[in-house]
Amino acid sequence: CYHCKLNMKEGDPAVYAERAGYDKLWHPGCFVCCTCGELLVDMIYFWKNGNLYCGRHYCDSERPRCAGCDELIFSNEYTLAEGQNWHLKHFCCFDCDCVLAGITYLTVNDKPVCKSCYVKNHAAV
């Protein structure tokens, strides 16, 4: 078995993945996504760099995912903030929803806020 490295016994069911090549077989329970462990038997699978992936994690390996909407980001313009990727329009002030990409912001309780809202709503007077 390509995953667990145990020998396949004669007569046992085995999964063959054409995209992985003719020399690889898996026990049905070992045919899983390398990222989340989802069972891929009878599902669409992806093969990349010697690993099996479910659809979600294969796509995550190709494109960043927006922390705001959980969708893949196909645009070449997006922002990396607070350790996550965001569509430009989804990285917004938690108080007023103005777009924060490319401007100075502060965090209050781990939530981004623009300078105006910080002064208005959170700064000590």
C-alpha cells in the first residue's frame, strides 16, 4: 500500500489511481486526502507531487483562500493581513466596513478597525 506501506494481500480489495501511475495501490481505507484524511474512495481525487488530495485541499494548494468569504482568490491582487489572505474588498474595518487594504489600521480584540473608528469608538479619552 502506497500510504501505510503494508503489503497488499492476495484477494484483498485495492484502489488503483490512474493519475498516480501503474505502480501504486492503496487499501480502500488508506486512499485518503493527505491534508484532512477524508476518504477518497468513490470521490474525485487529485494527485500532486506524490500526494492524494480532496478537491478543497487540492485547490488550496493552487490558489490562496480568502479568510473573509472562504472562497478561492483568483485575482492577482489580494492582501495578506493578520497572517491570512483576503480579497481586497473583504479585509474591512470591523466597525464601519470600510476597506482596509493598503491603509493603516489597528486591532481591537483581534479585529481590524480603521484609524477613524479606533479614535471614535475605542481610544481612551
